[in-house]
Amino acid sequence: MTQWDQRKRPIRLERRIEFDTYEATRKFLDDLGELSESKKIYPDISFGKDYVNITLRPESEEKDAPLTDLEYKFAAQIDGILD
Amino acid sequence: MTQWDQRKRPIRLERRIEFDTYEATRKFLDDLGELSESKKIYPDISFGKDYVNITLRPESEEKDAPLTDLEYKFAAQIDGILD
């Protein structure tokens, strides 16, 4: 979990990943899309030619809801598709 | 061009598009990826389950460089893949 930053206001888990080429960026986004569909978890993503930023927020939309296993597991699964 | 917002600091062209489903969002992102590859223009994109935000910046990285036909044409081409 060291690659992810835990941030506050709002509480979230973030990871930035850099790629050498746009093709590699797109490949990762495709894989991430498949993972999202299979888990029904849809993080906020921003990307450009050679980077992807992923933001995972607590599933509960209550104010100050904490991150749970759901987000940590999903983060680990994202790490998995990078290997 | 009415769907795009021209913004300053930094100068940029932005459009937000909403979709009914994650599948429709992914389909659009795929098409946009193909367009980016063919034109060698890579906008900054952020998206979630049902929206995509696109930011086009001036090709020149000089301070206060204006938007040019390049960005306006690419914006119109993006509009084209939505039809």
C-alpha cells in the first residue's frame, strides 16, 4: 500500500502512475476499466498522455466516512494489474 | 463550439460530457483514445462512472499562448465522435 497516498478533506486514497507511452497508458486504462466493471467500483480517474491519477473515495457518502477494506482491496487489485 | 468553455489562468478549452452508463463512458473514452492516437493530440481527461471532462490546452507551452485552430478543430472532432 506504500504507493498510495491517504488524503483528507475529503478522505481519499490516491495513486499516480506514470507510463512511457500513450499506448501503455491506454492499455492500463483498459485493464482498469475491466476491473471496475467486474467489481462495480468506479474510481475518479484523470489522465494525460503518460500518466494516470486514481482517486478512491469511501463507498459511504456520509460526511467523514472512513476508508474501508473495500477501498484498500480495490487499491491492491489495481496494483495487481500493473505487475 | 457552444458546448466548450473557454477558460483562463491557464488558457484552456473544456467540455464536460455526461453519460447514462459506465459502458457508454468507456465506449466514448475508447473512441477518444483512437482519435488522440490518430491526431497525436493528448488532452487531459478526467472521468468517473458517468462523466468525462476534457481539457484542451494550447499546443505551445509558452506563457499565455493562445488557443489556436488546432485546439478548436480537435474540439470539433471530439464533438463529432459523440454524434
